[in-house]
Amino acid sequence: MTLAARKKLYKWICYVALMFVSVILQTTLFSHFSVLSCTPSLIPFIVASIALREGVFDGMVAGLVGGFLCDAIYSGHEGFYIIALCAIAFLICLMNTVMYWKSYGMAVLDWAVLIIVMHFVHYCLYMLANGEGSIVSLLYVIPGELLATLPFTPFLYMIIKKTERSFEELED
């Protein structure tokens, strides 16, 4: 294995470990912290940040890993989060070819778009098709999830940024 491949593997081990720690915190400690009856959802922000900072391939891999973890946590619609997070990570990468700013503000914007699109697609595919819920419930969930997760995003973004930079420095 070449040195560059080994560094990429170590970087991805760090990213996957961050996702696993986030899932553990999300299901244990953060499940008691709710805003508008919604608890923090950290995986979509991690996927959006990795897609923003790393590019298309790494964003899709992050979407795949994050989607697998979200499908494991939120059962009922197996495969939805894998497809949704991969597709939206790809869209974030396309969007950032036009607006190329690798900053915390852009990561928050990408994450907010990801949450809105993902919940809207989920609503249309599962709730509307089955005659369950109303659009008001969708408009209630999105702000709650955004507000519940927002306080944790600076720390997650800092970890992702430092991980990326530390492995870039090793390459130089």
C-alpha cells in the first residue's frame, strides 16, 4: 500500500470514528436534549461538511457511511438514508463547484439544504403516499432539527477541518 493510500485510509478511519461517536452521543446523551420535540441529528451535518471539504468521491463515501448509520438508527424505511445522503452529497459537491467557499457558513448552508430536501423527499415518498401526516408536521420537524443540531455544528466542523488539514500537511 502506498503512502498516499495509507494516509487516505487513516483519514477515513478518523471520519468513520467521528460518525460512530456522533451516533453514540446522538442515541444516548443527546436524546435527552430536544428543541421543538426534535433531537440533534449530527450525521447529516458531518456528511455535508465532508462533501464540502473533500469533493465528490469522498462526499459520496461519507453519504454512504452516514446513510448506513442513519438507516441503522431510524428503522422503518431501509435504504432511504443511504440513497438520500449520497444523492444530496453529490448535489452539494455540484453546488460547490459554482460557489466555492470552504467555510463553516457554507457548511451550515449545505447542511440546512440537505435537511430540508431530505425531509421533503421523505415526506413525499412515505407520509404523503400513505396518507399520513400533513405538511404542517414537516414544517414543524425541520426547524426543530436545525435548531437542535446547530449548537454542535461548530465543534464537528472544527474536527473535520483539522482532520483534513492534518492529513494534507502529512502529504506535503
